[in-house]
Amino acid sequence: MGFITDLFGGKPYPAQSKQEVEKLLIELIRIGTTDDFLSERPGPPFNMQCRHIRAREIGKRFHEIGGLRMMEYGHKVVKRKLGKKIVSHLEYAWSEIGDWIA
């Protein structure tokens, strides 16, 4: 990603990752819609910190694909689709992944 891409808001992932990113975004939105990203109690599908396990895996994969910019892009998509309340849960669920700061 170069200066022009940054300037004009290009996608924060390489072209060869497009299908994977789209699939992961759909899955992330489904998780937010059906399970939420946080729980009041640990236990499947949530870890001991009450964070959705698969949502964290997706966050880690986004970081591998495109770093913090990719995670911010995923966050923006979820916020647009599901709203501020649910995306705030995603912010906490992604704590301690890469450079993400909740």
C-alpha cells in the first residue's frame, strides 16, 4: 500500500487476499449478529476473558494480512453493518491482537 492508496482509501489488503477477506468479514458480521463478540460468562464459543474465540482468530488473521490498517478496515465494516454498540464489543474482543488498542 503506497501513498496513493492511503490518500484515496484503497483496500488495506493485497488483491490475492480479496476473497479470504470478504469471507472473513461476512463471518465476523454473522458472529456479531448471532453471538455478539463478548459474553457475560466464559465457555464456548467464548474464551476465559469472555471474548469470542473465532472473532479473535479473524482479528489475528486480519493483522497477518494487512496489520493495523486491515483490522481498522474490518472494524469500520462491522460498525457500518451492526452499529456502535456491537462494534465496541469487537474493540474489546480484539484487545492484545497486534497493535490493536481497545
